[in-house]
Amino acid sequence: MGYITRVQVIERANNNRQFYFICPAPLAQALEMEKGEEVEWVIEDRETIVLKRPGQKKRVRGKAKESRDGK
């Protein structure tokens, strides 16, 4: 299942723009995301962006588990 979201842009006074992508609550809950958690955007091509959780332990049925690469 996919979730559609819109890109939001904030125009700053110094001609600087910030782009925001909203993560829908059901998706964040399914991923067990937490407030303040760091994520990494990886561009695979012009149509595919991957969201990674660097240093995040993998979860197996609600329990944290070290990933195979030690992260």
C-alpha cells in the first residue's frame, strides 16, 4: 500500500527555500518511528527516493535486533 503526500515549500526572507515531506501517521506508526529520529534520504534515480534509518536496530516482532552489518 502506498501513501500520497504533497511537497511543501517554505520561502525564507533571505531567498532560501526549505522543502518538507510529511510522513502520514499510519506509515510512521507501522515503521515505529519516534520523534526526533534521524533519517537519511538516498536518491536512486529521478523517480525513486529511499528513506533509511542510519544506525537503527532492526525490529523483529516488536523487539530490537542488531542488523547483520553491526548497525
